[in-house]
Amino acid sequence: MSTEARPERASVRLSARTIVLYAIGSVGTGGYATLPGLVLTYFLTDNLGVAALAAGVIVTAAKIWDVVIDPLIGAASDRQLARTGSRRGFMVLGAVTLPVFFALTFAVPPSWGPIAGAVCVLLAFLATATSFSLFQVPYVALPAELTDGYDERTRLLGWRVVVLTASILLFGAGGPALRKAGDDPVLGYLLMGIVAGLAIGIGMFVATRTADAAAARRVGDESAVAPAAGIREQYASGFQALRRSQPFRALLGAFLLQALATGTMLAGAQYVATWVLRSEDAVTFVFVALVGPALVATPAWTVIARRVGKERAFGIASVLFTLAAASLTIAVWTPGAWIYASVAVAGIAYAGLQSLPMAMLPDVISHDERTHGSGRAGTFTGIWTAGETVGFALGATTVSLTLALTGYVSTVAGTTVEQPDAAITGIVLSFSILPALIMLASLLPLRRYRLRRDDIDA
């Protein structure tokens, strides 16, 4: 379909209200991405007594479920948009159901035993993941429909990442603090699950209002294609998007590997705090060191992207993260407070790794619209969210496998053990050289990303 077939949609400056409402949704995405990755594996191994390898299987199984349903939800969101003119319905359903399932994930007591506990956590986390996907997939599709402007998308996603970074800091520091609010770790985890689940759900619900603003811009758009209806056709449409869009393949490949790198570091943070820094509570300071600099750095990455292009800024952030993560390997021999400085440098890079690819995805979608028609944003974001899920899931799996291979000793709440030296080394490597190598590998697909500003503004 030619460009002339599309209606004129001027790239006006987004209102402050739209940006604020959209950014608030990252309170939900930040909380969901942070707490399970930070404490769920640790909750299973050191509170319920589940073996490290089994804990990794549980987290991975829930993420595999995400991969299965995300493309379906994306295609269903496209159908909802074609039928009702808005993606808001799925987003609201996810926002109102997630708090219940999130609380249930951390409501399992050690007295049920490792097997029963593991099964209950798995079922609750599967339901939580489903609710989150109902919101997240259409949420990620909205920027492509809210504005056509290359720089305006960077501005929108930049502010979203500021809120995302703040929420990661809030949940990363506040979640473990709530867990420690009382002497009983069982009640502590339950309190954390209830409060965090409510905060996540409220942030998601507020952001659903931006779906109406996106729908208003689509009035008169006759270039939309009919979305796929059957399950087989929905999966096929996702693979077709991958096959026909070279920029999407390149960006998704880089983003998937980077999600794996950051997911590996995230899953290892609690273990580093407990066994390398010798304080379970040190995970709060690790998160402050990682996320605090990102609050300041996000606007700077927006400025850099305007001057050199999003793809070059993305590459710079990737190299910086690689160097910072690799430096943490020294903790194998000399652990200490200096770790926080290296984590802070990684935090500066992390701000760019969050905002820049998310600002590039709408460019990819609009590039595809020019030749194949609009109405497929949900299909793209369904595949995108599935890829992100795979990365983070394999991050937790990588840590779990490393712990299992190096002889990590799992315990139940209230029991004290000492870890072997090999396990301590494995913890450090999963927090340093492994994510560094994976991040370095992400530069290969990123080099094949060929969209530039002129391609979008043309």
C-alpha cells in the first residue's frame, strides 16, 4: 500500500497530560519487571526450600507461557482496535486482575513444603503473567499511534523511562524493605505482594486512558488492514512481520540479548548482596546505585539521540554497560563497597538501554505501515514483548543454572548455611562477565539496523 493511501496525521507536539498518563503506566511495568526478577528465585530457594535448578524451571516455565500468549494478545488487540476503535479493554482487564494474582504468588508459606509451594507459586505466577501481558502488549503499541514524529517518540519514551526508572528504584528498594517490615518472613513476603500488586495495578489502570487519545488520532484511517482471526493465523501474522521487516529483526535481536544481559544481572543482585556483600539488605543499595544515576541520565540520552541518532546512542549505551559489568568480575578476588561505583556506571547505560529501543520500535512500526498498511502495531508489540520475556526469563535461568553447577546450597526461612567458594564465584560471574559478554553480542544485530531519521521523517 502506498504512502498516499494513508490519511494525513500531523506530528504535533504531544500534550503534557498524554505524556504523564502514558508514563504512569511504567509504575506497573517497572514493578512487575523488578520484583519477580529480584526476589522470586530467592523466595523459592531461601524461603520455600526449593532447589535452585527447580526454581529456575518455575520462573522459566511462567515466561514460556508469556511467549506463547503475547503474540495472540497482540493480534487480539489489533482486532479489538479494528472493532471498537481502541485498545483499552484488554489493558483494563489486565490492570484489575494483576494485583490479586501478584499477591498470591508470594502468599505461599514454607509449611506447605517445597513441592506444593513450588506448584502454587508457578500457578499464581502464570496468572500474574497473563494479566500483565493483557496490559503490556497494547501499552507498548500506543506510541506508534500517538505520534508520527521521530523526536516526539523519543520525548514520549524518555519520560516513560524516567518514571520506569523511578519505579524500579521504588520497588527494588521498597519491596525488600516491606519484606523486612516484621520478624516473620512469611508475613513479610505476603505484605510485599499485596502492596506491590496494588501499586502495579493502579499505575496500569491510569495509563489505560492514553488508549483513547491514540484512538482519536485514528479517526478516518482507511489504511488499516483486517487483523488475523484464527490462532494459527495470529501466529502466522507475527512471523510475517518478522520476515518482511529487516529493521524489526535487527532491533528485536539486539533487544532480546540485552534483556537477557540485564535479566541475568537483575536475578543475581540479591545473591550478590547476601553472599558477596554479606548483607541481605544490601540489595537495596545495589538498586539505588543502579537506578539512581539512571534518573539523571535518561534526559541526557534523549539529547544524545537527537544529535547522533537513536541507533548510535543505543550502541554507545550498550558499550558502556558492557565495560561496567565486566569490571565487576574483580569482585571474585576483592569484594567490597567499590562494587556500587561500577553498578552506578551500568545504571547510566541502563537508562539508554531502556528508552532508546522503545523509541525505535514505533519507528519500525510506522516504516512497515508505509508499505503494508496500519493496524498491525499489536502484532509487532506482541512479538516484541515475547522477545523481552524470553530474555528476562533466560536471565533467571542462567543464574539458576550457574548456582546449581557451582554447588549453591538452598535453605528454608530461618536456617543459616555457608556457601562453598565455587558458589560465591558463580554468583559474581553471573552478575558481571556473563551479562557483559551477552551485551557485547547484542551489538552484532544492532549493526544491521538501518533505519535513520530521514527514513522516518520522509
